[in-house]
Amino acid sequence: MVTETSKHGSAGSGKKVLVRFKRQEDLREKPHWEEFSLDHRPGMNIIICLRDIAEHPVTSDGKPTTPIAYDANCLEEVCGACAMVVNGRPRQACSTLVDSLQQPIRVEPLSKFPIVRDMIVDRSSMFTNLMRMKAWVPIDGTYDLGPGPRMSPETQEKHYPLSRCITCGNCLEVCPQVNENSAFVGAAIISQVRLFNSHPTGAMHARERLAAVMGPGGVADCANAQNCVEVCPKEIPLTESIAEINRQAIRQAVVGWLLG
Amino acid sequence: MRQPKIIVVGGGLAGLMATIRAAESGVTVELFSIVPVKRSHSVCAQGGINAAKNLKGEGDSTAKHFDDSIYGGDFLANQPPVKAMCEAAPGIVDMLDRMGVMFNRTSEGLLDFRRFGGTLYCRTAFAGATTGQQMLYALDEQVRRFESEDKVKKYEGWTFLSAVLDEGKVCRGICAMDLKTMEVRTFPADATIFCTGGIGAIFGRSTNSVVCTGSAQSALFQQGVDYANGEFIQVHPTAIPGEDKCRLMSESARGEGGRMWVPKKPGDARRPREIPEAERFYFLEEWYPKYGNLVPRDIATRAIHKAVYELKQGLDGRPAVYLDVTHIPRDTLNRKLGGILEIYEKFLGVDPREEPMRVFPAMHYTMGGIWIDNENAATNVAGIYAAGECDYQYHGANRLGANSLVSCIYGGMVAGPASIRYARGLEKGYESVPATLFDAERRKQEFINESLLHQEGTENPVTIWNELGEWMNEHVTVVRHNKNLERTDAKIQELLERYKKINLSDRTSWSNQTLSFCRELYNMLILARVITIGALRRDESRGAHYKPDFTERNDAEWLKTTRASYDRGQIKFSYERVDTGAIPPRARRYDAQA
């Protein structure tokens, strides 16, 4: 089967792409930069650059090197794996097209998570925080209990965007409150609290989630920089989510105080 | 009472469902996944999940869903498990709804349903055009809840290497590798459920995710687990071709009214919107008036091939056709198809609400997979179970759109409890297996790694993989000629020889992705042979398997399941009867008017 974009097909323009990757072999090594000169093809993204390098791991000055380690999976910006900082901005490597970038392109790993190797970072803290916030609908069981609660199309349309969070970590990367001295969970996690607190069944356990999100590293740590919403690849209304959870948290705190 | 221990390999929909079912019954589960489970390939499923809930007053029923699925699969599927799946589907959608999946709603607040390929009923529940993502997240959240109660332990970032089999060929656990530290370790268990998904990487570029290599299935195959109907590969009619992957444009685009066409005049250089209605050839509507744009995928894919290669009507002479949704109101598009239209816009920089999309078929799904029995999702090796795309059970010779999500969940629901029944019935649990058995397997796998890391050679693994993909895509997808299949098998054997001379460009022992890729590559090559030889042997056309030299379905000789087994380095084939007890096979004609 011949397809429209074949690897060695219509390309051959002779144009080159210059990409610099920030490399770090392991935790002990100091990071360093390597530059690669690659054959330009239409539709080229950062993943294709990484694959070209894996097939021919030689730097632009002719020095043999190792393939660059990186996380990637779906390649259509829905799994969240391939977040990297490209030209200073966190993005998904798969949907970042070379032609939209100024060269030389600079690619670095996310800086707010522990580095593993090259572009790979350890984002497991995001999943741990989802657990702390009890980000789920506590159902009785998976046996057949009939249909779920009815929901208006309006409510569905409001919540669906929140449930498209791909846990990429971009919002944490740009948040000044996420740093070595803070435990702030970040916008993505707080937005999930909003999602589950507004689900008809999830709402029955909103108090527990609010208690968690009022704890250390919770919603109170947000300093309203509003960078998160700028870099979310799914355009999730993160700042709205934080404002809403703030309101819910204050309400719960005041009611708790009044009832002593 | 002794509580058994279950291992689940793979954290997509099937793996998570099996995990939940096992954890729910109080059993401890260890869940292994290459990627954090929330990033599994199930996120890519777009259009929806089938369940005959009949909420549109059309008279739909689970019996009709069953019939559509069997007929759509060209009668190759064993019927009892498909029937049970279709009957379970409405309950599955209810369960997902209770878990909080954000399905689209009607004005009454009920679940909305749309039409999909191969049926005349609105049977597909959907959450925008990201249904798989929404479902995966719901199951991921439930598993996280069990994790918080210490009923599930996750091993994310681990890759499966081999099963640990005792002298009686009973599976006593697995051997896996930590992709960060490269540590090889064995994990004992009473039963293991494999939910390791698709095999797209064997075809180079497909709609699949990077982890869908079929490596685990192939490793098991080489250890004696049979593989069935490998030659049945679904090529999805509508994808955006790309060098790194072919991005799917869901069938739901047509379910919501999208139309496929090419200009009547070959090579027409006008922009699509400048071509008047009368000068457009809506080939699916013309050739298949009853089902129109919603014929099953194998039919639509061959129709596109005919339009492009036989009639030479591809867009400006190239292999592409239009998928047009520009006549649908923007608001409807955003509400029901937003997710996929965004993908098109981001990757091609063109707004598909304004301009018809250029699409072409791409390898998408394997109907074939690990052989399992009809009742328990059990393989032929005691203690090994399989569910999801990696099994062969539910889709026959061609899968209907939106049936994969239901088969994943249903498969997990079967395999979870069945593995526990088996584990509870064991005379001796994993604790009584001598440590030497595990040590031996670990050393064997470590030795393979060491050999790869130290060998001096001239071959690059990525180059071998690219060649494999090009050959498989060209000769083992839509149109199959015996001569080309023979050549492809010879090519794969050549690649297996060259594999012996692989030179690892990375010899480090920390997060070495080149090493893990090489392990996968070997397994891909073996499974590629199973697929290719299976196709070569089957001299008929059925569902997705099409041979121009044998254009008819041949029930007398080929209404049977292909079963491949591995015996001392040789791939062997046998065939077994298909259970067609409920619906007698009939001719499959989507072009009929009635």
C-alpha cells in the first residue's frame, strides 16, 4: 500500500532541520546539549526528528552518539506521554510541527519533574496526587445495577472538557508555585476534583475531596499566575476550575467553622 | 482460605476491567504496563461503544447486534462468545455511565446513540469523539481506588519478557524488565491475564500507538501459546497518512453524516469546494445504496482502493479521497466530533469544518490474536488467559466499528473471574513452586539482553523495522497475492538473519530504549511470519482477507479457524471448526438493495 507521505517519497527538498536536544544520560551526569542536522520533510514533527536520530545517531558535527531516550505513545496528542519543552514552551512532541518553529529548535525535558534520562521524566507524582484527591466516582460495584444518573446535555457539555485532561504536566511546568520548596499539586489535579465533585454520584463524596484539596499542597497554594491555562493542549478551563474549587473549599471551611 | 494472586499484563480497557473484576472479588492483583496505564492505546478509540439499548425506538435488540456482528465478521467468529458479548453490552454501557463516563446525552438526559458501520441502527453510545479515552479514564480511576486500598499493585514502566512455565507446562508467573533500571525480575502468580492489545508496529505505520508491537503475544507464542486467525488484519478506510503514524479519522464522522467522494474527472485540480455537487462521485453511496457511507470497514477500504487504483480517481492523481463533513452545522461537529476534527486541524493546519479532509486507508486492528477457549478466555497453556485486542475471539474476519470497546470490557469481565476460579482450584499455589524455576527464567532473559548488548554487528534495528513495515504494509494488508506473500515471508526470514547482526547504538544499562526495542523487534518478526503464512495458506476471500485470485468466500474449505503453534522453532498450522450453531452462514452482500 503506497500512501501519500512516504518516507523517501516526495520530500528530497534538500532542506535541513537543525535541532538541539538537552541530554542527560542518568541522574549523576550533568546535562549537555547535542545538535542534529536532519533531512526536512513536509509534516515533520519532533517525534520524527527523534526517530531519524535513532536510525542514524550522529550529531551535526559528525560525532556518533546514542539514540535519545523519550516517552511517546499515541502520537495524536491524546495520551499525554510526549510532553517536552520545545523552544521554551511545554508541548506535546507529536503535535509540534517543525515548520511552525524557529530554528535551531531547542528541545528539553520538563523541568518540574525528576529526570530519568534525556527527555524522560518521572511524572508519577501526578497519579499519586489523583489518588490523594480521591479522583473517582465511588460506585458500589461493576455488576449490573441499571443505568447511571440522568444528566442534561448542558451539564455533560460543561464536564466533558474537564474529563479530557491527559495528565501531560504542561500546567505544572509553567506554574511558578510548583517548585522544589512547595507541594502544590497543580491545576490539572484540582480540575479533576471539580469534575468529580460535580458528577451526581461523585458529589456525594465532595467533602472528602475538598478536605484533601484544602490540605498541604492544595488549592490555597495557587497564586493566580494563570500560566496553566495558556499551555493546556486540551484548552481545559483550568483557572475556572481552580476558582470553583476555591469557592467550594471556602464554603466547606465556613460551614465547618459555623457548626464548630 | 488462601487468597490467590493474579497478574494482569497490559493496562488498557481489557486489562483494567480484568483487574477491577479480580480486585472486586478480594484477590490481589499485580498490574504490569509499559506506559502508565492512563496512557494506554485505548485512549485512541474515538467513535463509541456498541450496545443495543434501543433508546431510539428503532426496534433494535441484542439479537440484531449479534447478527450484525457475525455477518460483519463474515461468519468466521465462534458464535457463543459473540452472542454473550452482545447480550452483556447494554449492562456494560450502564456500568460505564455509573462510573462517570461523560457520554453525550439526549434532551431528556438519557444516553445518546449514533449509527456506525455495518448496521442500520443507532447503537453506538459516545463521548464526543474521544470515547476510548473517556472509558479508559473511568476504569483507570476505579483501579486507582483499589490501589489506594492496597488491592492492586501497579508496575508501570515494566515490559513483559516471558512466562515462567514449570515442567508440566503450567504458567507460574512472569519475567519482566524495568524499563528505567533495566532490572530483569520474575513475579510468581497463580494465573496471568494478557491484555496486551494490538500489533500495529509490525506494519510500520498504522493507527496504533507506539507500544502496540504484539511483542508479548509473540513471546507467548514462542513459548507454546497458540495464535489464531493472525491473517485477519483490519485496514481502516479513513486515516490521515503520516510518516510517524497514520492518524485515525473515526467512522463516527460518517455516522454523523460525513460523505466520501472523489472528483468525477480524474486529476481535477480544483479545490474541493469549487467542485459542484454534480461533478462529485460519492462512490460508497452509489455502490452501496442501502448502507451508503456506513458499509463495514473492509468494504469501504476496498472501495477506496478501487476508486484510487482501478478508476484512477484519487485526488490530484494521488492515493487519497475526500471525507467531507463541511455540510454539517459547526455546532453539531464541535459537540459530536470535536476530538477528531481537532487532530486533523493540528496536524495538517486545515479546518475540516471548512474543507473536506484528505484521507486514505491505514492498518488499524488485528481480528486475530491469542487463541482462547469459548467459555473462559483461557489459552491452551494452563494459567494463561487473554482479553482485548490481543485475543482472537469476537470479530471473525472483520470487526464492526465500536465493537472493539465492548469486546475489551467484556473480555476483561470474562477473564478476570475465570482466572480466579482456576487459581482457587489449584492444588498447589505459586508459593510451592521452587525458586530455581524462577531463577532459571530470569537468567535466560538476562543472557539474551547481555548477548544483544555485547554483540558486534552492522545492522541497525530501526532500519530492519522500517523494512518490515514497508513489506507488510505493501503485501499483507488490503490486497493479497500469493506470490507477494511468499516473497514477504522470504523477506522476513532475511530480516531475521540480519537481526543476528544487530549493533546496538546504545550499550548503557539505564533506560536503554534501544535494547527493549530490539527485544520487541525480534518478536515482531516472528509474529509477522505467522500473519503472512496464515494469509498465504488461506486461498479464499473473507472479510478483511482479500485475494484477487480467489475472490469468493469458500465455506466448504475455509470456514475454519486458523490456529498457529510453535514447535522447536517451526511455525505450524492447524485448523478447527467454527461454531456457527446460532446463525447459519449466508452470503455477505452489502450492495444489495433490500
